[in-house]
Amino acid sequence: MVKHVVTFGEIMLRLAPPGMERFLQSPQFVATFGGGEANVAVAVAQLGLPAAYVTVLPDANPIADAAIGELRRFGVDTSRIVRGKGRMGIYYLEAGANQRASKVVYDRANSAIALAKPGDIDWDRAFEGAGWFHITGITPAISAAAAELSLESMQQARRKGLTVSCDLNYRKNLWKYGKTAVEVMRELTRHVDIAIANEEDVQMALGIQAGVDVHSGELDRGQYEKLTAKVLDAYPQMKAIAITLRESKSASHNGWAACLNDRTGFLVSRH
Amino acid sequence: MVKHVVTFGEIMLRLAPPGMERFLQSPQFVATFGGGEANVAVAVAQLGLPAAYVTVLPDANPIADAAIGELRRFGVDTSRIVRGKGRMGIYYLEAGANQRASKVVYDRANSAIALAKPGDIDWDRAFEGAGWFHITGITPAISAAAAELSLESMQQARRKGLTVSCDLNYRKNLWKYGKTAVEVMRELTRHVDIAIANEEDVQMALGIQAGVDVHSGELDRGQYEKLTAKVLDAYPQMKAIAITLRESKSASHNGWAACLNDRTGFLVSRH
Amino acid sequence: MVKHVVTFGEIMLRLAPPGMERFLQSPQFVATFGGGEANVAVAVAQLGLPAAYVTVLPDANPIADAAIGELRRFGVDTSRIVRGKGRMGIYYLEAGANQRASKVVYDRANSAIALAKPGDIDWDRAFEGAGWFHITGITPAISAAAAELSLESMQQARRKGLTVSCDLNYRKNLWKYGKTAVEVMRELTRHVDIAIANEEDVQMALGIQAGVDVHSGELDRGQYEKLTAKVLDAYPQMKAIAITLRESKSASHNGWAACLNDRTGFLVSRH
Amino acid sequence: MVKHVVTFGEIMLRLAPPGMERFLQSPQFVATFGGGEANVAVAVAQLGLPAAYVTVLPDANPIADAAIGELRRFGVDTSRIVRGKGRMGIYYLEAGANQRASKVVYDRANSAIALAKPGDIDWDRAFEGAGWFHITGITPAISAAAAELSLESMQQARRKGLTVSCDLNYRKNLWKYGKTAVEVMRELTRHVDIAIANEEDVQMALGIQAGVDVHSGELDRGQYEKLTAKVLDAYPQMKAIAITLRESKSASHNGWAACLNDRTGFLVSRH
Amino acid sequence: MVKHVVTFGEIMLRLAPPGMERFLQSPQFVATFGGGEANVAVAVAQLGLPAAYVTVLPDANPIADAAIGELRRFGVDTSRIVRGKGRMGIYYLEAGANQRASKVVYDRANSAIALAKPGDIDWDRAFEGAGWFHITGITPAISAAAAELSLESMQQARRKGLTVSCDLNYRKNLWKYGKTAVEVMRELTRHVDIAIANEEDVQMALGIQAGVDVHSGELDRGQYEKLTAKVLDAYPQMKAIAITLRESKSASHNGWAACLNDRTGFLVSRH
Amino acid sequence: MVKHVVTFGEIMLRLAPPGMERFLQSPQFVATFGGGEANVAVAVAQLGLPAAYVTVLPDANPIADAAIGELRRFGVDTSRIVRGKGRMGIYYLEAGANQRASKVVYDRANSAIALAKPGDIDWDRAFEGAGWFHITGITPAISAAAAELSLESMQQARRKGLTVSCDLNYRKNLWKYGKTAVEVMRELTRHVDIAIANEEDVQMALGIQAGVDVHSGELDRGQYEKLTAKVLDAYPQMKAIAITLRESKSASHNGWAACLNDRTGFLVSRH
């Protein structure tokens, strides 16, 4: 029987004006749910594999119930989600147009996951039948307690023999609780089997300098091979590291490229 | 020149599903702004009188900007609004249907007005050219600081010679910061010229018992006259007290009645 | 551990114009899914009990996938649904207004459930962990094969010790495959523990005459007690029969009443 | 007086999610009607020429009534449409985005036109005042009966002296009733005055090999001239053949090119 | 062959906010077309009788084209509509709610029909194959020229032997071009075979006093019989007069009653 | 204290079908307000500077009230707007797609601003606290009276020491009241401090020939320098002239360039 992929992180209510309108130009928001780790769970489930999503959501809250229902609609196992204190995180998103930049307004302070701490999640239950655990660098950036909970999740996953993957995903507008990304992420990364990152993540989350030109938008094979080698050298337990790169072709079309260093070779793929 | 009516309180983002739908049945919210004191300012402005609304809203927040723009659209003077720390309060509203009750979910903790404290509002600026000040029993129920700020607003208004009106408006799901409504509202009511209330407000906010049958839905002239007399006796500075009563006629039509005791007589009006 | 309630029937795509519009007045349909047995499963799940829904849906069909996702969103176990040949049944619904009657257009011929036959559903899998089975008089009305499949489902459920409930639900615009409702439903009703019906169902599906005035809209206790006694006499295995009655109070409000005869007494409830 | 252009084929209900959404992401479908032959009739009418559309639609069906009303709105004469048995064909369409392909789900089996057979349409009435008849290779692909009806339509049109045009339009996901496109279309093409085709149609519907690179997206004058000459050689009654070519320039802009061989010369036009 | 019913009047663009919203609360209008005479033509066509609508609409105007397409969609013959100078009339409509009244804003000055004058319509073409002509008291109220055109239409219809019906329909906010309704309508009514009116129309358009209580909302048989007799006495050519009465039962349900005096008897019908 | 920027012109109701639909494909219009001078006032207010908009709008008209409310929402001072006779101007806009061109239908005759004449606006009130006045070549193109009112506005502004800017903005489909653009605009331009124009405006409004290739879409520095010098020579009071140029990069992205000749130098800026 195929084992579950379990992902862990925050899911927020995402409120966006319809179409290309500005905030409240019409008295209406398109209301969906967003969170990178939940997206991974949905994608895995849509590909036909068993996927479960773990998070902490506010108790007795119909908006959180709707978020769970939405994940279930896509076939994600939501029975391991914990309900607790705190609120549902929200972000507002206004699409840009022409010379006007897009706007994001976060309203995620005191969310249930930000208030959660080690011991709040029953990892035996969360990892039942699981073979893979996926986490990102966003959760440890939310609060000191969430960082400790992230560390706990990875230690527990490793103890139970799961493969641990982590998308380092550095976000400079988080990390406001007193510790730097490097202080926290270096420790967490020691429990990672498969890392996913880009050059900015490597630099800001691990403190490893890369001579890569971030804005060239083209994949320089040699530079990326060196960069991934540096990370693998620094983290001997790590089995592989992948780098993804979006190449903007036009407003509505992107090309995607990725490279993988699994210590046996370096692969590049484009689409 | 006609003097401004100034109202003071909290304005929140109000998110409701379209039509009679349940929360997130469609991925959409109708997004408007709600707050009793702001509604009074809008109504006054629509009647053609100068009206200003005072509140504290989060700084550098486009949703708060939109709330201000919406008030301005209705002709309310928003130049006295203060921007500060904290978030924009939110409430989610799902309409009921048949045997299904309506649902309200509040997400207003740590709103800018809840965090505001005496001294945060420049009352000289707020009351410029004003002849009337209106407040409700909702603001002092939000937080201890907001209750102190409410008291300050009424004292300042009285000192400047404004007429002070207050809709006692008792809300049992607020008042969670340690003080009871009676403890706070009795003191505030000593600064009120014109009170607006119903029998529940009088009992829960002022501790004055009323022999009125709340659920009869009909206005008993004698009982209401006695009740208003009791309040006027308890608060000698009060010039008048009004009671409003909604008479539900059908799902879509309500009758409205009101009575007024201004110490010179007792008037009843129905519509 | 609480056992599952399993319901079985057809779920169709329901296409309705927005609001009170007529068919295609705007180029738009509100698209949801409808089916009495699925509704029961959703209601049971929303009440917090384990519920599963069994049906046959067309294979490799994204609209059927969406129907399954929608059930899953409400917490219904959809893992027992069988995919097969045939199409997704559809019905178009236009709301009435004033003197204009509502319109329903069925397009359900050759649906997957209409083509299904005994043997197509693995009842061991369908009834795993189940304690209750619910069916209606609609499924046996669709096609001769569906009637045989319905009989099979009830026999299997009884064999496994499940409580079998059946909403007789007579629909005169179905029953077009050559047999009458009475011919089929009398046999099926011999496997029912709990029947749900109104006076028209009892007459048209079981051939038992009732002296009840269908259109009075009021519940005559004596007449309903006699009617339910007649049914219990005719079906000795039946443990109880319930009658539901909708009392139209206005265009938007209905009263609901129900009565139950469980051989030990006769109860009436109104809401 | 200008004579009517009469077109003949199937018109289906087209259900698509709003914007770029996936099937039933919102509970809503944009509902329009689609069919190449109806589109030609609408285009002719919009250009100001008299146009009539002939088809068979289900009797006593408000969705079919709406399709007729929509054609009438664009000025198409719908008085020659025949109502009969069967259902309204449907297709569901989900737009693609980025790496995600678009999806089409057909639900057109047992449509009224698929069930129609020679004799069901009164061609004297259908061709009243007509000078031109247009048909496509889609109708003969639906069912054996529809293929015979198509042949009848063309024979009748030729007998009455109408110009017959046919868009060969090969669709590989149709042609499921036992005959191949080549078997059927070769016979029908013997009654065509003006053919419209692309290189794939010529090969799959007529069995004539073309050395044209379908995917180059550019019009090679020489190759197309040879290809059209081959078709004209094979069908001596044919007066002209046109080839249309869409050149994809971006996601939202296409260039259009066409060439025409009318036995007197070879013309190319781009736009 | 059944002869056409021809109706004549103004059709306007009708702009209303969605649902119960106020003007431009959302940046959106529901856009349909309104006009009593066009409504009659649509109703006749929907009942299956041949109906034609005659009016003057602005030339080279896509909004007018859309109005014509919409009528055609409902099966109305629009080929007799004349295109001329002037603009498309518009009215804005905001629904009332509770104590708030509904609002109508007219923007119909200089519409094509208001500018039209005798001779602009070819009545031989307009009345081809017609047996009945319907007009209302709205058109002669628009402008002096439209009143003359109305008289011409009725004289021509009578000359050709058509039955002429007229809904007197007095609107006090029209009649602004210098003549009173009584001056104009008395002359026009001399060409009417079948009149439709209520007591206000009879008084304001014909100057005949009625002792009917307009606001009682109930049909007093005796009073209405007297009133219709008075009108028939005053207009000897008139064959019959009908009175319609809407009885408001609730916000969403109306009862309808009508009475008819055809000189042979007096009939009352309710629904 | 920063002085107000005052703009003056016409604001119209703008009715557009949703998305890429054609006129009344759905019974719906997106309803906003448009007018270049109002847009400038909104932009100035959004940048944080005090802005006022002056126009004449129809009295007692809720659509005009809504236009004012909308401007107020964006922080524009609307207290100087005059209400008068006439109607609200309207324009209908249908977006183009692929080979189909966009369509604009104007319905602005007899608008309140078109009927306004010198003396209707109290310029002392309009220019209170103002430092800058902005007008365009559209207003003088509407009617002879509006042209005289435009001249009056500029003379008054100059008399009061305001800087006067004018966007020449030649529109060939206006200018229908008997005078040519050159006749009128040459006189007005003698009161302009800062002109904004493109090469077509300079030629059609001022009669100054430019050797600029309008359709090259690229900014030729030398030619534009010569053109602006010619205008400055012809109008000695003018302090500066700016030219804006939109460079179409794709359907959804434009580049913007501008150049400025302020008699001390010639600057070019691109974005």
C-alpha cells in the first residue's frame, strides 16, 4: 500500500478583488484559501497519491471549517488537522496592471498556527501510515513557538523514518519575532533529506553565498551546480537539493526550469 | 452655520456570502463596512447635515483606506479619523433561512480602536465646529482602554458644550476584558444628555429593572413611560431618553415604533 | 465506534438560471448537484455522524469528479462510489414567480445509475462498517435494472444486519419502463425497517387508500394514525413509519411537521 | 431579391466555467450555444444577408427553445427548424492556462439530430427561396442516420440548383458508428461545389495525402497549391476549394490566412 | 391564416442596480428593455400568435440594434421598425425596500420616437397582414409630434379595417409639451374599438368622473359597471372597455382582477 | 499650506459590457464614470495633494449624485460642482478582440455641461485656495456655450494668478457646433501656461504642422524638440509644453514616454 505524503504549514483565507479591480472598487472579494504546504498536499492528491495536511486552525470557526472542506474536496486527508485557540490568518491580494504594482496586505498575527507550540500536535497520529513529510521555511518564520513546533515536526518525522523535504522559501517580511532566518533555518536544515531552494533562499536562510545572478532569468548550469554542491557539503545528511526557476515569457505565460543535485549527478529540466 | 454631528466608534469589514448562500458555498464574499456609529454619520450626511466620523484605523492599510473612501462617498467628513497600530476588525455574516439560524463570526481582537487609549485622539481637532456628539455602548465594551477613551470623549464633549447622545446598546458577547457593563456604563451615562436604549439595555447596562415583556413585540405605553422615568430619575443631568422598538411584520417588512421621554411629556410614534 | 449511515441513489447536475430569471435570460446557469439520497448523506455528515454515499457515476468524467468532490467537501465518504458506463444525469430548474409556474426539464436517460444492474456494486465494500442503509422510491423508478439493483441492495443490507430505511417518494413522471410503482415497491417494501412516506406515496407506491385530505395543509392526527397503522399491518417486518408534512406559511417560510408510528405509540412533532 | 444562405448541422448547449476557472470551482456555468453551421448562419445574417438555419431539436424542450431564440436574436430565420425526439446535445469546456491543457467533455449521444433520419426534414420547405446550402463534415460523423440525412440534404440542394459548400472538418473523436470518415465523406464530397478544408481534413476525410507540414504555422504557397489541385482533380464537379490557416501569434491574438483555388487561379490572403 | 397583432410605442433601455442595491452601490446595472407596447407584442408572440412591433429607433446605434434583437429573440416581427434621428430613451430604476421608496429617473427627451412625426412611418408596410392594432396613452404624452403620429396610426388602422385597442394609461409625469391629456386623448379615443383603463385613466385622460375608491384595492362590481357604461356612452364607436386591477397581497404576490363591459354584459374575473 | 489643483470638464456615465462581451450579450453593464479632467483630479488626490473638480451636473439626479460620491470617495473636493439643467452624458464602450474593433457610442447631447454658459459657475468659489487650474480641449469642443465657458474659466484663473495647464486633446468626432478646433483652441491657448499635447493635437487644434511620423510608435527626440519649439514660438506666454507618447508593447502592456520643453531645455523620460 502506498504511504501518505504529509505536509505541514499555515493555510490562510485569501481575499482578492474580482478580475483586475482594485481593493473594494466593487463591494466584493473572491475568497479562496492559500498556503504553499496545502497546495503541495492538493497537488499530490490530484496526482492520485494519498496526501494528508496537518495544521492548527481555530476551533468553532466556520471559515476554518470551509478551508477544511475545500481541502477535502480535492481529496486531501484532513482528519489530522488540530483545532485550537487563535484566529484564521488572512491575506488581501490586489493584482497589478501595467505600471501599477500588485499589493499584498497580511493580517495573520495571532493565527492558530502562530500560537501553537510543541506538544500541541499529536505526531504519532499525524504521521500514521506516512512515508514522506514536507515542510517549508515559512512556518518557522511566523513565531518562536511555530519555529519550535517546526523543529519538533522534523525530529519526529526523522525518528519515524520518513523522508523529510523542505522548501527553504525565505520571506523577508516575516521573521519579526527576534531571531534571524539563518539562526533558525540552519538548525532545521540539519533534519532535511531533500531541500528545495533558490539562490536567495540559500543565501538568506543558510548564509551560503552564491555567485548567481538572480535577475538574469536564465539558468546557468555551472553556477547552479556549484551552489547545490556547497549546500550538500554543509549538510552531510542531505540526500539531494533541487532548485526551481520561473522564466517569465509574457504576462500570461511562464517557462519553468528545475535542476537537481542528488550527489550522484546534476540534472536540468525545462518545460 | 450648522454645526457638525460627530460620531465615534469602530468600523469593521463585513464579509457576507452572496444572497442566501452559506459561508464559502461560492468562493466569494460581499464586502462592505459596518458599524452603528458610522451608520449614524452616514444617515445624518444623507439628510443634508454636516457629519463627521471619528475612529482609529490601522496605518498604511488599504482596506482601512477603502473604509474611509466609502464614508467619504456618502459625504461624511473623515478628516478627523486617526491612524494607529493594530488591525482592521472583521465580522463574517451568513444570513439565515427557514429553520436555519443566521451566523456571525467576529474577528475583531487587536483592532486599532481596541488598542487605542486616552490621549490617542486630539479631541480639539475632532470636535472642531461640532454641536453634537454621538457614541454607543459598543465601544466601551471592546477593551479597558477603549472604555477609558470613551469616557474621555464624553468628558471632552461636555466640556466643550456639545450635546452628548448615547445608544446604550448592550451586547452580551462583548464585555470580556474584566469589567461588567454596569460598572462601566453607569459612569459613562453620567455624561449623557440624550440616551437611546431598549429595556434590555437599561437592565444590563444600567442595572435598572424593567417590568417590560421584551418579546411581546408590542409597545405598552404605560410600562415604557415608567421605565424611562426611572432612568431619568437615576441620571439627573439627562435631558431625554428614547426607546426604539422594531415590530417584525414579515421576513421582509418591519414596523418601527419609538417613544421619547424629555421630562416634559411622553411621545409615541409608529411607522 | 459509531457505524456508518450508507445512502444509495442518483446524483444529478442541477442547472438553474440565476435568481428569478427564466432559462437563459442571462447566458448563465447556477450549477449544483441534487439527489435526495445524497442530501441525506450530507445532512448526516454535517450532524457529525459517519456517512457514506453509494452510486454509479460515469467513468473518466470531470463533472462526475466534481460531484464527488462536492460530497467530500461536506464530509461524506465517497470511496464506495462505483464508476461505470453511461452519462451524468442532468435537470434544469426554473423558479416560478407570481402566476408563472416553475419548470423542471429532466435529461437523465442513460445515466450511469440507470444503466447499472445487479452485480455492478460490491455490497461487501459498500456496507463496510455500516449500521444503517437508506434508499428511496426514486431509484427503482428509473429503469428495470435499477429496480433490480435496488432490491439487491436492500436484501444485502438486511442480510448483513443493517437497519433499512426507505423514503417511498412516489414520482409520477418517472416509472416509464413498463412496470408500475405498486408492482415494484410492494416487493421492495418487504425489506424495509423504517418507512418514510406521505399519503400520496402510500397510495401510489403501496396501493393503500388513505382518507386524508392532501391539500388541507394541516396535520389531522387521527387520520394519520389510521394510515400509518394500515401500512404497519400490511408489512409485519416494518418497525416504524414516519410521515412528514410541509405547511406553507408564506412564499419564503414553511412550517414542518412530522408524525411517527413505531408500533408502541404515535408521536406528532411540529416546528 | 437576395436568396437565402441555408446552413444545416447540430447546435449544442455549451457549458463553461467563468473566466479561467476549472469545472465547478464556482457553482456556475456560462451557458451559450455552439455549432459551426449555426455560427456561419449568424455571421451571414450579421453581414446583412438573409440566412436560415436548419436542424432537428427536441420537442417541448425550453433549452432548445432558448437556442432558437438566440439564433433569432442574431437575425437568423429559424422557421425551418424541425422539432423531434431525442435530447439537446451538450458539451462542457474548461479553458487551459499555462501548462494546463483545456478540457472538452461531450454529452451529445441521442441528440435529436443524431436520431434524425432521411425523410424527417421537409427539404422543399427548408430550401424555400434559398440560393446557397452549407454543411460540414461534423454532421455525417454523428450517426449513420445523420450521414444519410446529410447525403439527402446535399442531393436535394443540388437538385434545386443551390450552390453547395462543405467544410470537411474532420474530427477524430467522432466517427464511432462503424463507418470511417473516408467511406462516408468521399461520397458526400461528390455533391460539393465549394469545399473548405485544411490538410488534415483532406487526408483523413478524402484519403488524399498532402506533403504539408501541419505544425509549421506558416502558409507554404506551393504546397497548398498542389494540395488543392489534387482535390479538384479527384472531384471534377467541384468549382473551388479554400484552405484556412490560423497563425497563433500569442495567447490572445491570432493571424488568419486563407487560400483559394477556383480552377482559374490560386489566391492567398492574410489578415 | 392568423393575422398579426401590431403594437406601437416607445421601447427604452432600462438600467437597474443588481438585487435590492441602490444606484451604483456596485458599479453595475442590470440592462434590459422596457415599454408596455413591446411587452404586449412579446406576450402575444409567446402565446403563439403572430405579433409585430412598430417604433422609431435611432439609426446606426448598437443599443437600439440590441433592443431589436431582444424582441426578435421572443419571436416578435421587428421588420417594420423604422430607424431615424434622435437617441435611445433610458430610464433608471432603483427598487424600494422597507420604508425606502423606489426611484425612477427618466432620460427620454429627444428619443427617436419623440422626434418622429406623421409621415415617418409607412403604415401600409406596418399593417401588412395585420388584424389588430394596439397603442397606449403613453406615446401621445411624449411630444406634440408623437401625439400627431399616434392619431395618424389609429386613423390608418381604422381605415384598413383593423381592430384598434388602446390602454389609456395616464402618466402624470409626462404630458409636458403644452397640451393636456384630456385635450389629446379625447380625440384619439374616438378611434378606439377596445379600451383598457382604470378609474384614474378614465378621469385624467377622458375627464369622466368616477365615484370609485382607487385605494381600496378591492373590486366594487357596481361602481365599475357604472364607470364603464359612462365611457361607452361617451364613445359610441367603442365596442368594449376593460378595467384591470392589481390587488397587492404581499411584497411578492399580487392578485389580479379584471372586468369587461362589451355592451352585451359585464364580466368580472379574478385570479 | 498646499494650494488646490482645480480641474474642469465633463464627467459621463460609462456603460460597458462585462469582460470581452458584446453590447447586451448579457443583460448587464459595468457602470463607472469617465472624464479626463476628473481622472486628473483623482490622480492628484491619490498622490496626496488637495484636488477639486468643477463641472455642471444635472440637478436632482441620483446618477449625478453617484458620480459626485465616487469622486469624493477618491478624496476629490466636489463642493464646487454646480448643479443645473440638462442631462447626464453617457457613453457606451464595447472592447475589441482579435480582428473585431472596439465600439464607442456617445449619448452626450444636451448634457448639463453642454448647456452651461458663462456666468453659470462662480469662479471665485471654484478657485478658492487654488494654485493650479487644469482644462482640456474636450470641453470647448462640446458646444459654443461650453467653449465660451472654457475661455471664461481660463481668463478668471489667469486673473487670479493660477498656473493654467491644458491638454489640447483633439477629438475629431466632437466639434460639431459650427466652429473648427483651430478657430477656438488658438484663442484659448493664449491663456495657457503649460500645454500638453501630441503631434496630432498640435496640428488639428493649433494648425501647426509637424514632420512627426505619428504611427512609428517611437520617440524621435529631434523631431519632438522642433515641434515643441514651434509651439512655444507661437505662444510667447507659454512656459512649457509636454508631449506624451504611449508605446504599445503587447495587448496588455504599454510603455510610456514623455518629453518636456520648458524653454530652458528639452527632457525625455521613458518608463
